[in-house]
Amino acid sequence: MSSRKRAAPLANPALAHRKPAVPRSPAGAANDNGSDPHDDALLGAALRLFAEHGLGAAHRAQAQAEEAFFAGERERYRWWLAVTRALDRQLAVDLCGRMGSDLFGSQSLPAR
């Protein structure tokens, strides 16, 4: 009698010569948002503001947004609102509520 162990029989012997399937990597990473120049500029502005003002950066951005709002500068308001949102989402929601500006540049805020 032989002391060698026998290999377990394959479920399908025709597949014995095939290599195991290796999953393909997706075309792009799931967390890759692409390169949007506006988003890159927004992130850069938020990071610079944070570097300069620390934890008070969101309040500085909020003050800039309020100033632009009362000056009637719609695009500048939207920019500073977006910077505020990048730094502190709840502060941006509060700002929109106080300004009554749900349609004045707060496109990505949740519906109430």
C-alpha cells in the first residue's frame, strides 16, 4: 500500500487546466471624482483659509459669504457659501436659512 495521499477529485476535470480567474480592476477608482478645476480651486481655497485661520476658517468663509450676499454679488456669495460648506456643512445650512437663500446658490443642500 502506498503512503501517498490522493488529490481530491475535481468537480469538473475539464477546468483543471485553466488559470484561476483574477478579477479585473475597475476602469477608475470608486473614490475618484475626476479632475474638476472648480472643485480643485474650491478645495485649495478651503485649505488655504484653514491654514490661515485654523478652526475659525468656516466662520471667516461665512462672513465673506454674508458680505457678498448683502452686496448683491451672487457669484461671490455662491463661492464663499461653497467654501463654507467644504469646511462646515451645518454652518452653510444655517447661513442659507438665515439669508433665505435656498434658491440663491445652495444647490447641493438637502431639501427640507
